[in-house]
Amino acid sequence: MTDVTADRSAVAPEPETVEEGPGISTAGRTRGQARRANQLIAWAFLAPFMLAFFLFVIWPLAHGIYLSMTDQSLTGAGGSFIGLENYAEALSDPVVWTSIRNTVWFTVISTIPLVLFALVMALLVNTGLPGQWLWRLSFFMPFLLASTVISQIWMWIFNPEIGVANEILTTFGFEPIAWLQTEHIDLISITIATVWWTVGFNFLLYLAALQNIPEHQYEAAAVDGAGRWRQLFSITLPQLGPVTVVVLVLQALASLKLFDQAYQMMNGGSSDTSRPIVQYIFEAGFVGYRFGYASAISYIFFALIVIVGIFQMTVLSRRKGN
Amino acid sequence: MDRMQISRRQVLAGALGAASAMALAGCTAGGGTREAATVQFWHLLSGGDGITMQGLIDTINDAHQDFFIRPTVLAWGAPYYTKLAMAGAGGRAPELAVMHASRVPGYVPGGLLDPWDLNRLAELGVDESTFSEPIWEASQVDGELYSVALDAHPFIALYNTEICEEAGVLDSDGRLLRPDNPDDFLQMCREIAGVTGNHGLSYGFLADGTQMWRLFYGLYCQHGEQMSFSQTDGVDFNEDTFVAVLEFMSQLADGEIAARQGTIDFAIAEFAAQESGIHFTGVWELPTMREAGVPLGATMIPPIFGQEAVYADSHSFVLPHQMDPDDELRDYAYTFVAELLSNSLDWAGAGHIPAYQPIIEDPDYAELSPQAEYAEAADHIVYDPVAWFTGSGSNFVQDFGNIVGNTVVSGSGFDEAAENFRRHIEDILERPNPADPEETQI
């Protein structure tokens, strides 16, 4: 989120460069006046966005902080100020911690395969396999499906009695597994479904980056006697660095938001090893009616995301420095 | 470039025109065709139930020129109760809504529901005498009537008459035997399993707190006991009974009697495919099984622990709280409910037991098979323990599933589960009802 807003605000100074350009008359006005006028115009253009930004980001953010310090109920009852009680309760609520742990764990075990598989798939497709369009389509297709569809498909695949997954396991002589109903395995099952679902997007980013690497670099390397593997490690992978950073950032943020597929695949009920924090916020606020408490948990989660964000920014700026 | 821009504008203008035309058409279709007062009615009945309900609404709408019931169908479970609570909290709720009777006690303290006027109902032929005792009692909160039950939908045993006959577990009337102790019941299921070569019983429970609770609490109450959760008196339940029921449930899921890891979908598919003889399920699966061509019988779950007790809930009509109710619309809502109750024979077709006694006593109802076989269940119904946090689609049933789920699968840890359950309920009771944090109404 922070990246996007930073980009947009970077647009603001642009009118200044237009001001200097030909075709815009500054005759009869001092430089300062023109600048002010242009700034006004810039603000006017920004106003609709600022309004929406204030209404849908700043105001809910501020109001949420207030709510988190009340015992506000979804039913309209409550609303009296109770200070930091909700935070104290949340910090001592074991479910908050287990669900944060689940979310972080999911982020780790989903981000790694989502980057690696995407990279391998893109490299394979980029080798010039015949039927390029078919590969691209097949890898990207699941990403186009709604989370509800994905959940339904995978709930049947993972069905412990008649699912395909167990059919394969038993064919090879393994014991069947209750994929979505066994603690600790449930989150891994959700991860498998998520990887299948979203890997196509990262694949596409990688493929685009691969196709941007100039062909002549490979030719030059070939002339110097570099084989395919040497080319991969010395030309391809280093040049994929920037896109890998983008993929990692996007993926980590997307994984932290885990909710829909987990909620749907677990039929709305979750075990202690699969409930993501967003679902616990939903359960506390919308099923348990405790808006104040749910707000407090979401700010604790928000703090976590800020920490991840700062960490990422530090890593990124260090890379840029290098 | 220019040409492209023009064509794009044209497309946009066209789309805008079409959209506004459609919007206008929508207006005339909704309001222009008849001059009737619109009564908003929310319910959560989808699938076969939804179609039956729509049929009943259409019949009543056709019979009345002065009002028009406009139903809004929302998804079953937690999302429905979220929306209904928010509508009630805003004071601009629909005139009428359907709720599970078990959720009503959680709604009343927050002032989300308005009570029914007994006199007006009596004028329309609806009063205490037209409901079975447990159903009428469950409709009351603090001595006022907050819900009018349409049905009771118990958790029962469907059985495949052909398979069960082959297994020799039908009585001389062709009905499933009703063993009155756990061993006989388990033995009966094994005999059925011998016939199917698969499982004797289909019961889906895996990671499904709702399904586990439905069977568990019915069996718990068969001991002649009920749980009670109260903010003043604390948690009251018998841990020995709790453990005995869990132990029995884990004996069911042994891979022979029922699947070790049966999910609700699997159990439905298995019984529909005639690969088992008995199906523990809600009556609402009846139409599905009939369509699947299963030769069907149905009975209350046998009194395995001695006494008859049937876990059930009711679809009940409630008046969501309105800041400024329109008397005329409210009155139409009363009329609609009364007429729907007296037409609820069709509702029984979907498997539910009509709550309205005159329908049960109707000779046409006695001819409904297999519905009439379990009509008696209405007298043995047990609902969820009364508390603000219990009921269909609540966090409570999910939490219950998380606490006991592993014990049913693994066959161990029952005592610990009972202890965890007690502690969990105590934790909830320590907190105020979020719908009424100041406890103004308790």
C-alpha cells in the first residue's frame, strides 16, 4: 500500500515541468504567481483522490483506533470508552497469537514456492517449448478463477474419503490423510491450493522479465563459450533480481491477507493451526459482534504489517545502495 | 485515433443509455404493476427449502391485493445473523425475518427483536394450543413471545429400507429397530455394514463443529440431562455424560460402522449412493435423498442412552426491531405468518415437522411418508442450551468442534476435552454479552 501512495504523490510535482514547456504562456505573470496557479491546479486534480483517500483510508483508520478503545458491539450496543482494555485482552488471548503465528507461517510456506515455482515455470516456458500459448494459458488460468471456485475444487480434491489426493496416496501405498481436517496439515493443504491458484501471476511477471533480457547478451556469452547453465546463473538470474524483489513484496503482502480460501475451505470453522488472523478478526467482530475487540486485534495485526513493511523497505534501500 | 475515440464514446453512451433503461424498467416492474404495500421479509432458506418457501409466498401474495411480501434471501449461517443484527441495530430492519429459535435468546437482550402481540396472533388462530410444548417454550424469552415457530427440523436417522431389510434390522412393520443401549446400536450398524460391504452408518462430522454438536447434544440429553450456561450460576453439565457420549461417537467412527474421517459432503454422497444403511442427518436432506432414488425410511435417532431426546432447531418468524414500526405493515406481517402456518403442509414436504399442530393433526400429514414416521419427535425436542452465545451458526458450535474433534477421531483424551469445554464456557461467561455489554436486560 505504501508503495502505491508514494508513487501517486510523486505525480504532484509534474505540472511544474509542464510549466516550463513550450506552448504554455507565462507572459504577464511572474514566475511565483504561475507556480501558485499551477499548484492550485495540481491540488484541484488531486482533490478527488484526496477526498476518497480521506474518506476510505484516513477516516476509517482513525475511527478504527477510537473503536478499538470502546466496547462497541455490532448490534449498536456498548460504545463506552474502556481505554486499552481490548488491547490487554487481545495480547493475552491465545487465539490472537496462534492465528498470527498461522498467518506468518502461511506467508513463509506460501511465498517461497510461489516464487520458486513461478521462476522455474517461466524459465521452462522461455526455453522456447512448442505451444507457448498453451503453457502460458495453463499456468495463468487458475489465477482467473474466483476464490470460491478454487475452494470448492480443492475441498473435493482433499476429501479424505473420496478425494483425488488420497486416491493418489493410497495408489502408491501411503496412508490416506485428512488434508483439511488434521491439525498442522490443514494449513499446508490451504497453501498447496493457494500456490496452484496464484502462481500464474508471478509466472507472468517472471516471463515478462525474461523476455526483456536482450538476446545479444546470450549470443555474446555463447561466443565466449558459456553453456546454458553458465548463461542461466551469470545472465538470466542476476537480471531477474529486481522483479524477484517485486514478486516477494507483493507476495508477502498478499499472503499476510490470507482469508477467503482458508475460510471457505475450512467451511467457516477453523482449527487452531489454520485460523488466519484476518479470520479471527472477522469472527470476533462479525460473528461474535465485538467490534471494539475486533478493531483492537486488527491494529495489532496492522503493527505487524508495518514491521514487515519497514523490514522490506530497509532491505530494498540497501539493495538500491549497492 | 479520432475514430477510435468517437467509437468509444458511442459505446459508453450506449452502455449508459442501456443501463438507465434497464434501471427504469426495474422500477416499473417493482412498483408499478400493483398498488400494494410491500412487506420486507428476510430469510435464509436456499436450495429445496428456498423453492418451497417461495411457492408459499407466491400463494399468499396471489391471494392478497392489499400487501405484497418481498423476500430477500441471504446465505445461511454467520453472515445472515451478522446482517440481521446490523439491520436490527439500525432500527430500519425488515418487517419480518426468519431466525433459528436457538439464536433468539442472544438477540433479545440487545433489543434487536420486538415481541409478538399474543392477542393479535390469537385472533388469527395462532396461540399456545397450536404448538407442542417444547416448541412453545423455546419461543419465549423472559415471559414474552419473541418467535413464532414455523417448523422443527430435528437431527434424525434416515435409513435405506432395502439395505436394512436385508440386514434384518427392520421390525414387522418394516421400520428400523430402535435399540435402547449403545452396544445393540453398534451391533445393528455392523450387521448393516455386512450387507453394504462398506459402512453401516453415514455420519459426516470431520472438522465440522455443527455436525458434531447436533449428534452430541441429542445423545447427551438422552441421559435425561441438559446443559445450562448462566452468567450468574456458571456452567452446569455432567462430565461423565459428556465423556460417555464422546466415547460412543468415536466408536461410531471406527471405519466399519462409519467412516473414520467422514465429512458432511462425503456422508451425504455415501448414503445417496446407497453404500450405507443409516444416515445421521437433518430432516432437510430428505428431498435430496428421495431425488437420489434411495428407498427411504426415517426415524428419530433411537434412545441409545435410555431416553427419547431429539436435537432440533426451528425456523421461526421474528419481528426485527424497528425504531418506528408501521402498524399497517406489521399487521400484514401477522397475517402472512398466520396464513403461512396454516399452509405449512407443503413445508412438511421438504422434511420439516410443522410446528403448527393443526397441520400435524391433518390426515394429509399422516399420509406423508416418511415424514409421519418421525412426527412424534416434536414432543421430544431439545434445543441448544439457552445462552446468548449458543445456536445455529454461532462461534460456540465451531469452538465445540475444535475442542472435541480430535478425541472423536483418535478415541482418546475425552476427560481433557470435557475439562477444556468447561473452561471455554467459563471464559465466555466471564465476558458480557456483546449485544448488551451493560447487561441492562438480564
